[in-house]
Amino acid sequence: MKVEKGLLYTKDHEWVKVDGNIATLGITAYAAEHLGDIVYIDLPGEGDEFEKGDSVAAIESVKAASDLYTQVGGTVTEVNEDLDDDPAAVNADAYASWIVKLEMNDESELEGLLSDEDYEKLLAEEA
């Protein structure tokens, strides 16, 4: 299972890429594979504000529905509008198909997320 280097991960198979005070959020290849064919992603609006732990997007597949939770509070600066037309892009490449970008309120909220090495260990334990 592909694990992108240099990202932060959650035990719920979500990833966070930090660039300055912008956090880019998505789901991992593991999550995309287990969801199956993704058919719809309900994206937030630019300017929407979220607290850490809030659901920022709903992901629907042929098998199930799942939420993407934010690991940091902040304001949406950009959404991946390409996913409106092609939500299955997440299945094709979960790391290239980010879902939302947030301007973070407090970077310290990232503490406790998994490194790529720790996430690989988690996947090995779940296998």
C-alpha cells in the first residue's frame, strides 16, 4: 500500500500536508481502497470555518459513506473542484487528489498526528 513521504497521518487513514499555515487534507490510498469506487464528494465552501475534529467533507462510494475530519481548525481557502466532475480520481491517486485546503488557526493542533513511518507501522499492524 502506497504511503506518501513527508505527510502527516491519522489513525483513521486521513493525511495532512503542511505548507506554511496551509493544511491540505485528503484520504489515504488505504482508505480509498477500502471505500471502493468513490461516486460523490460533498465539498465545503471557500471561507467556511471549522474546528479541529469537524467533518469538512462527505465521501460517498458504492460501498459506504464516510466523513473527512479536519485535524486542525481553520478557514477553507480552496477546495478541489475537479472532484465534482471526477470523484473517482481519489481512487486513482489518493495523494494527488487532495480534497480541501485550510488556513490553520493553530498549528499546535497537528501534534499527535502520525509520521509516514508511524503510519506504515499502523498499516502493517492492520494487515
